[in-house]
Amino acid sequence: GHEQLLKMMEERMMDVEQKLRLVKRLLQDKVNQLKEQLSKNTKADAMVKDLYVENAQLLKALEMTEQRQKTAEKKNYLLEEKIANLNKIVKNLASPSFSS
């Protein structure tokens, strides 16, 4: 009975060792998977930071462009007013000469 008990314990021990090896392999696979995910996340994080910087630069450029457009519109309006005034002056100068 003693030898049979010893043999059962030995078989059980081998079974436990086999299960431990399997668990170790599964854990290693999970570790590799997590390392790969971390690497991807790090790259994605860097890309997000780059996009954030690029977005800020684009917003600044858009702001400047809008400011230039407003300035151009103001200048255009002033030029149109000047043209209208010049047209009035020309009309006023031309009117007496036609009537005489």
C-alpha cells in the first residue's frame, strides 16, 4: 500500500508539473501579447501627440488666414467707397462741362 501511495503521489506530481508548464506557457503568451499591445499603444500615443501639435499649427494658420481675409475685406470695402466717391467727383466735374 505504501508503494502504491507513493506511485499515486508521483503520478499526481507529474500531472501538476505538466499543468504548471501549460500555465507557464499560457502566461508567457499573454506577456508577449501585452508587450506587443504596449508597443502599439506607445506608437499610437506618439502619433496622437504629433497630430495634436499639427492640429494646433493648422488652427494657428487658419486664424492667421481668417485675419488676412478680414483685413482684405476691409481694404476692399474702403477701395469700393473710394471708387464710389471718385465716380461722384468725376460725375460732378463732367456735369457742368456738358451743360455749357
